[in-house]
Amino acid sequence: MAKATHNVFYNCRESSTNRPYFLQNKANFKKAQMNLNYYFQKDYENESALSGQQNKAKQTQSFDSAQDRFQTQRTLCEFFLFFTFLCPSYNLVMQTWTIQKLLNWVVEYFTNKGVDSPRLSAELLLSHVVGLKRIELYTQFDKPVTKQQLDKLHELVKRAGQHEPIAYLTGKAEFYSLQFNVTPDCMIPRPETELLAERAIEFLRTRSGTQFVCDLCTGCCCIAVAIAKNASGAQIIATDISDAALRVAAANVEKYQLKDRIELLQGDLFDPIMPALDVEKLVPDSDRGFDLIVCNPPYVSAPEFEALDKNVKDYEPKLALHAGDNGLDIYRRICEKVDQFLKPDAALMLEIGFAQGQVIKELLKKAGAFAEIKIEKDLHNNDRIATARKRSP
């Protein structure tokens, strides 16, 4: 009978619907389970011995009654253990939650849920909740976490486990060693896009004097801010079709005190500039054009969009991702008009899709304005940057 009892307990303990995986192996929880096993086994044996003193008919009835009572007690105590050891909101009296315990818990949970970069994601979320830098999590391992912080972390971890992006949960994302405000109104900056910012900065540093730059599809303004912070002579106009995204961009421009060097305009690609009929009216002394135009446009095709990961497809703005059936709609429109906005010997730099290099090169050739066109791959050997230099007179 003890063996049968153990099997009932084991099946209940291992059920994924009754026990979140991330704390099943905690020592205090296992110890409590063992204590309950011993207690209820003895209790059940006593019930059986007592029933043995009755007649056979009553013995059978007592046996069934004791078994039912045993299962009821076990269920109630399993319920108690769940809230005592697995729910932070209920267990503060029982134990102290430290940064180390929570970090281990979240990493394990994210790993099981298939969250991207589980340790990094756990560090970002926990540091956001407790108000520490990531490195400080490891220097303050034993620091207790308050109940309010636990409650907040519990909610954010739950949402992250459903693949809501960590950057949207914290409202922050890092790009080019700078921290940017982000919301679901704009796309989250990608590490791969840093190559575009790096090439733009390198190009501007080879030129003297004030350099006039246009950043199309600016989103949260990460590329424009990175350029302004690293190329002191750059004056930048940044455009975006989304007014909501531009509000995020404005917060980032103000955060880095760049309002005198970055101007934000709402509209589709070159449309905010077109009414002036002359770039010089928006960019004084620009010699009728920009020295550099950069753009990380939407370039995901319709089939690719349907195959995107849940944390991208379900949460990031489709307007910033999808670009028609083949992903080339925005590139075509840029190539049609870019010539009139570039100075001689100026450059156009585009981020492109992982296999779009050849077709983008053909589009740029058809524009007829460029003397040199280069496709550059990233560290993963995917097409990443298209650079085109306008012909000199």
C-alpha cells in the first residue's frame, strides 16, 4: 500500500498542470514532500490497523473511508506546498528570495519556455525590476528582493514566457553601446543594424566640415543618434511615416541632448522633404543635397512574414517589417527618387535582407546615378549592407 501511495504522490508531483517545472527540484520543496510522504504513510497505516479491529464488513468500509481521507489530505497539502514554495507572492514568510535565487529560477523558466538568450533575458528583466545594472546582479547575489518587486517580476516573467519581447517589457534596448527607449510603436533595434551605423560613421569621418545626413524610416532614431554621437560634424534629418514611432524617437533625441543636430519629420520616406522642392531649405548650406542617406527599411516578404518568430510577428509593428510580396517595395521607391537628394560623390547606405544583395544591386544600377555599388555581408555571411556612391560631375 505504501508503494501505491508513493505512485499517486509521484504522479501528482510530476504533472505539468500541477507543478511549474522551474522549482520542482528545489531542496526545500523536496524535503517537504518527503516529510509529507512519511507523515501520511504512518497516518494511513494507523487507520488501516484501527479498521482491522472491526468485523470484515466494517473493515472494508473503514479501509475505503481511510483511503478517501488520505487522498483528500494529500491533495490539500499538495495545494499548500504549491503556494508555499512555488508562488513568490505567498511564500515570503517561509523564505527570503535573493537575487541569486531569482536569477536561477528565471533562467531555468526561460530555458524551458524557449525564450531567446534565456540568461541575458533573465538578467535584463531582473535588473530592470530591482533597479541594478546587470553586472551588479552578480555583486549583490545575496540581496533580498521585496514583495513588490517579486510581484512585478512574476508578471513580467509570465509575459516573457509567452514570448513578449524583453525590450518592450523593460521599455529599453541597447544599440551601438547606447540605451534607447522603445515601445511596441517602433521596431526593436537589432545588433545586425549596428554594421549600418558603423559604415555610416566611418564614411562621415573621411569627410571634412559639416556633413548633412538623412535617416529614412528612423523608428526609435537609433541610427541617427548613433551617428550624431560618433560623428561630430553630422547634421541629421530623420523621417518616419509613423507619428507614434516619432514620439519615441523624440524622447531618445532629447535623452541624448541632440535636438540641435537631429530634426524629426513625419511622413513617408522623402515626402516630408519634397514640399520644399529643395533640400537646402531644410538643410541650410547643404549645397542642394545630403552627403549621406541611410535607411533600414521594411524588407520582409509576405512568405517570410508568415514564418517570423512569434516574438516578432505578434508584437512588433507590421508597418516596420513587411514590404510587399517580395520585400522590395520600399527599395524600389527609394531608388526612384534618391538621386535628387544626394550631392555628387555622396553615398546611399541601406540595410538589406539576408539574400537580397543581388536584386538590390540591380535596382541601384537601374537608378543610373551611382558610380560604385557594393554589397557587404555580416558576420553570419548574410547579405546585410548595400552602399552606393553617387557619380561626381
